[in-house]
Amino acid sequence: MSLRPDELVAIAAELNRELAGGVVQKVYAPTTTRVYFEVRVPGRSVTMLVCSDAGATRISAVLERPQNPPTPPTWQSVFRRELTGAKLVDAEALPTRKTLLLHFTKDARYLTLVLEVTTAPVIVLCAGENVLSQSIPTRPGLRVGHPWKPLEAHEGKPQPSRLQGERTFLRLSHAAEALLATVEQKTWVDARRAPLLAKLKKLRRTVEKVRVEADRSAQANALRREGELLTQNLYRLKRGEASVTLTEYLEDGSTNDVVVTLDPRRTPQQEVEHRFHQYKRQLRGAEMAKARLATLHKEEEGLQAQLTALETAPPEAPPLQSSPRSTAQQQPLPPYREYLGHGGQKIWVGRGSAHNDALTFHVARPFHVWFHARGVPGAHVVVPLDKQAQLTPEVLLDAAHLAAHNSDAKGEPRVEVSYVPVKYVHKPKDSAPGAVTYTREKTLMLRLEPGRLERLLSAQSEP
């Protein structure tokens, strides 16, 4: 969606008509892909933008420029030193090479600002034939202090110009900004919508799983009904039977024969106790699932509101991206997120598959305790205990909740979680990132406590 070769030709011709002879007064380079320069011609000043952002590469006229960041990229000093006070001689388009050249003179020196409009666009500033500076990412083969080499020529199919405008001065340059700034805005909005849509999709999958749990009230009531029937006919039951047919008396006075499947290994009393135990367990799980459903529906409404706000918000300029140089200076993130459990105990949760391996085999110590949701993909969770320290029941439950929440069993009211000292976790040879084996583990059947999970998620801290 960047400028087309024929559009480069048209803009170059326009710049030769209306800006040739203009003097550069100010230069700004807020990012490693954008250069703004103010050109003074008789009677007016105009701000031009040269941009090498992929998908929106352009040279255009802008009405206003964004403010510079507190620490702009270092190439801004090069552009200011070389271009401030320079005179624009002419603009030259190389349509078969998808390149635009702006030629300047300053103090008897010739300078060229190059814009290559390709799938890997780049801005290059040359003094004579040699490269002074270039945008990031750079083009392979281009080096500062070495001659600039133009791209290979390729003949392409003619494409109609999309540049339409109503201005009289620099009409096409302003039209280029209007066209590609809109594309840039849409790309930015889509980038902000994408994680929301992904989160909404995942949330809806969780809702479907939890809804199945919430609908188990009918199964629970069937177990209670069987338990009551067995209690009423306890004297008729004999151990070792696989089933029994019992008569149920209905409210309208009629009767119904009910076949109840039995476990031959259980005594009649154990059959009754088993039915009522499962009834209470499933009923409690259904109630927890209903409470969880209400929370999930609120989350879904919040995500929908954010999406609606993005779609209805008035257009705004995308924020300037920080330069790779400033990003590189930032400290790398550890392979885990840190939460504070009961008593302030730290709990580490792996950020992803490769991060899981780094957490378990490079960060965790052998005596730390490792957790994982049993039988499903999920994050590695580590409790970094002091040596000889014991895992308290509350911290055990906290870590198990985080292991369940950060696994494919997220949203389930009951999850099996295994835990074991890190020294018993092993990485099989040639296995996938995050895949491990472990021995001597203990396993607990975790019943989700929404209050506990909410407390843990709100207690995430910076490691």
C-alpha cells in the first residue's frame, strides 16, 4: 500500500515545480524510520515527511509533525548537521527501481536523500556517492562510508495513481499523506484490536467449558435420586451385584422402575455414600461454575466495550515507535512472571514454552518446588523456597491455582496439579520446548477458589 512507481514520478515532478530552490530550515527524526524537514520557499514554508514504515512508505507534505521524543535516534544529529541550510536542487524518480532521490547542495557539497519504496523500505542520506546514515532496519550491502548502490531495475505493470486532492500547492504530496496516513491509522487500530479479539476468542472457549460444568446440576440431582432410592431399599442390596431394579413412587401416585448400576466391589452402604458424595461434589462444582460464568460474562462485556471504543473512536495519529537502539538498552525480561502468594512467598510462572525451559533448568534451584497442571499443556510454576524450608499448605494451594489458571484447564472448577522438587524434573533429548518428564511427584485434586485466584492475579509484581 506504499507509493507506487508512477506516483513517485508524479510527486518528483511536483517537487521540481514547487519546491526546487527551497532551503531546509529545520530537521526532525523522531524515529529510525521517519525524517521531517521544513523547507522554505518564497512566501511560505512547508514540512515534508520521508517515511520508510513498511506498508506506508512515502514522501509527503504534512500539516503538522509529532513532537520529538526526549531521546531521539542518533541519526537525527547527522541529518540536522548535513541538511539544515541545504538547498533543494531537484527531485528524481527511478520508477523501475522504486526509488526517489532528493538532491541538495550545501557549502559546495552535494547531498542526496534516498527513499527506496520496496517490501524492505529504507531511507539513506549520502554525501556525494557515500552513505552517511540510513534508517533501521538497514538494507543488506549498504554500509556507512561506502558508496550507495541503487536497486536492480524491474519493469512492472502500470498502475493508476490514487493521489487525488483539492489543494493548489503540493496537491499530490498532501494527497499522499492523506492516503497513507489513513492506511497507517487502520493498521494501528487493527494491531490494537488483534490481541483483544484473540483474548475474546479464548474467553469464549472458556465460557463454553464452564457452561458445561454449570449445567451438571441435573446430573447431580440424578445421583441424589439414586442415593435416596438405594437408601430406601438398602435391605434388598447384596454386594457383588452389577445392577438392581428399584421401584420409584412418583408424586402423582404412579410408579417407575429404575435400573441402578452398581459397583460389585462396594458394599450397599458404600454405594449410598458414593452417590451422595458425588451429588454434593457435582452440585458444589456447578455452583462455582455459575459464579465463574458471571465473572467471565463481565470480562466479555469489558472486551466488547474496548472493541467498540476502538471502532467508534475518532481517528488519531499512531504513536511514534521507539527506536530499536533505545529498546536494546532496556533490560531483557526474565523468563517468568512473579506473583506474591501467602505470607509474601514469591511464585514464578513461565511466560511461554521456551521460557518454561529457561525457568525450570536455568533459573530454578534443585530444592525449589515445581508445579504443573497434570495431563494438559500449561506453564511451569516454581516456588523458590529457601533451602530446608517447607512448603506451607497455603502456598501449595496458591501455586496450584496459578498452575491451573495458566494451563489449558483454565476455567475448570477442578484440576489435577502435580508438584515435585525441581531436581526430579528432566528434559528429554530432542523434545519440544517446554516438554519435560518428572518422577516422585505428588498430585492434588484442586478445587478452584475464585477469591484466592483473584488475590493472586492482583498480586503480580515486577521480578
